[in-house]
Amino acid sequence: MNRRKLLGLGAGVYAALQSDAIQKIQAATKTLGSVSAQEAARDEDFWFHVRHAFTVDRTFINLNNGGVCPSPRPVQEAARHYQEFGDMGPSHHMWRTLTPNLEPVRRELARTFGSHPEEIAITRNASEALEIGILGLDLKAGDEVVTTNQDYPRMLTTWDQRVRREGIVVKQAKFPVPPPGMDYLYKIIEEQITPRTKVISLCHITNRTGQIFPIKRICDMARQRGIFTIIDGAHAFAHWPYTVDELGCDAYGSSLHKWMTAPIGTGFLYVKRDRIKDIWPLMAATHRQSDDIRKFEEIGTHPAANRNAIAEAVIFHHSIGGDRKAARLRYLRARWSDRLRKYPQMKLLTSDDPEQSCGIGVFDVEGMELNKVAAHLYDKWRIVTTMSGTANEYRCIRITPNVYTTLQDIDTFGDAMEEILAKGLPA
């Protein structure tokens, strides 16, 4: 991918963004030759170059990249430059240069997602993208929505507001952790459907446990029944490679500050072109924009820098390669989970099936209070994790590495957990 072409900027602006981090990764990629993604996942020389593109704080081990990921240096530099450039003359530089230059960003996100650019709106995060779909559809009292009780809490809250305000019905399917398999996940959704079902709203991969859903099969079934599908891809996009034709959904929302490593406060909304007119924007747009994906970007004056810097994140992602990235994340998860599964009290709650999981892994420890386990991991080992689960069903600790995570980081976590599992927590 040509950075200068992607950014669509003049030579003077482009020169300010030059960084050798991406060039080093692209050069390292060439040295891999034709090795498989799985072999590349174990090539520490390659991941050394990836790791050193980041400026992360190494005084602690961050295994909670699922909430928000750090951006690599080229993305940080781009964001800083665009902010400074905009501040030099906001009414001119922001509206006449930076905002129009968002169109190449839109095109590259669309190319990565496999959609048309006119189906991609750039948002501040997945929550904003998904709330556009959830709140923008015309529904009436008694209309039914099918989701699960393990969907993202903010999205469940948004649906609940429509229940309280308009009298729609939201049905939450439940499933064990881990579930028996993809057929089971399909069936629990299908069983909730009635003639009054108007929307299916699901996670592509759950933030709680890293469970991937059979989205294509569910969306194909929904389309045959005239049901609108909204898919939460907050943790999916740039986590492993796929395109929208492998999903078949009507709307899809994702954050770009997670696995795409774009600046914090960036995301996108995909809406199938012939369904754009069916969704009202969160903030008012003119009737002339009824079919225009940009109506969802009508949020008033806002900073342009972070959005334009998405371009560098896309290049960084493709420089690594989606297949190699996914294989590395699965390799890191397997490295700690395979080591710890020998302990009988260790309960791994994420499937090992690559169709059902990628980099996210969760676990429970039988007979221990997980909040104390998490606290001990931080207090003694300076390892950052996060709690997950649902009320009265299960609790777990979630582990989410990223491409900058070292084998030493993973092995230190393994050492810490082995000590806890063998000796228990200190009194």
C-alpha cells in the first residue's frame, strides 16, 4: 500500500509524517518469504520490529488490550501532526484540508472490510456506531429484538431504553461458557425468533469471553425472514481477517482503537447501501442525505486529527498482515493456556477451536476469589488484567495480548499463575 497515495496529502505535509517503523516492518515481512502465517507467528525476529514500533510503558505488563490498544509510533506522529496542522488555522486547515482528506481513509477502511466506500461512516467508537443502528431503526410497541445476555452492556442498555420508552420487546438468549459449538449458538438464536422479530443484534466476538458467533449463518437466516441484522464488531475488525461478504449483515459497528491500533476515539459504521435510508442518524441530517452514509457523521464541530491518523493505522495493520497478526495472537493465547491447563483448578472458558476464538482468552480458578487473583497479579507482578462475566452465571479473568506483547510478558504471566495455582494466594 502506498502511504502517500492513501493520505492524499501534499509533499510538505507527507514529509512531516515520515517514520521508519512501518518501513522496518515491511522490510522484515520480505525476509519471511513464503512461510505460513503460523510459522511467522513464532519468528521473534519479525515481531521484534513490530514490538519496537510501539512506545508502551514497559514497567508493567498490559494484558488488557481488549479495552483499548495503544497506537504505534507512526499513528501517534500522524495524530500529533494533524492536530498541530489544524490548529495553525482551524477554519481553513480543518474544514478545507483535513475533513476532505477523510475520504481516502474511508476508501481504505472499505477496502479492508470488503465493502463500498459509500457504506462506511467514520464514528468515534463502536458504541456510537451501534447506537446509530439501534436507535435509528423504526420500531413500534410489541416489535421483538433478539440478542444475548452476553452482548456488550452498553448495547443492552440502549435496547433497554427502547423497551422503557417505546414498549418494544428484547429477548436475550443465554448460553453456557464455553458453548457446545457453533451449531448450538445458531440454534439458540433461531429458537427466539417469532413472526414479530424485527431485529437480530449480536456480537461478532463477545468482549466477555472471546467467543466468535456464526454470524454468516445467522444473517443468512435473518435475511430470508426479513429480519434486520446489527452486528457488534468492536473486538473483531483487524483482530483476524474477514470481509463483509463473509458476514452478510445489514449493519456493522466497530472500534478502531482496539485491534486496528488507531487513535483512541475512532470507529466505523457499515450499513448496507440499500438499507441506509432505513436508519435515522443520531443527530439530525437533511432529507437530501437520506441515502448518504455521511448523514451518520453529522455530529457538529469535532477534532479531525484522530480520524485522519486512521490512515497510518491501516497501513501499519496491512504491513504486518492480517493472517500473521491473527496467528500471532492465537499463538500467544495458546502459550499461556496450554501451560496452565494441567492444573485441575484452572478452568479455561474460551474454546480452542480457531473458528470460535482468536487472541482473547478467559479463565476461572476453582476455589479462589477472582478479584483477589487479579489484585495479586497486579500488586506483586504488575500484570494488568480485567474481570469479566455475567451476574449469577460465571466470573472470569480476561487476558488480551497484542502484537507488541513479548513472549517474556506471556511467560511472566504463566509464572505468576503457576505460583498462585501451586501455592494459593497469600493470606
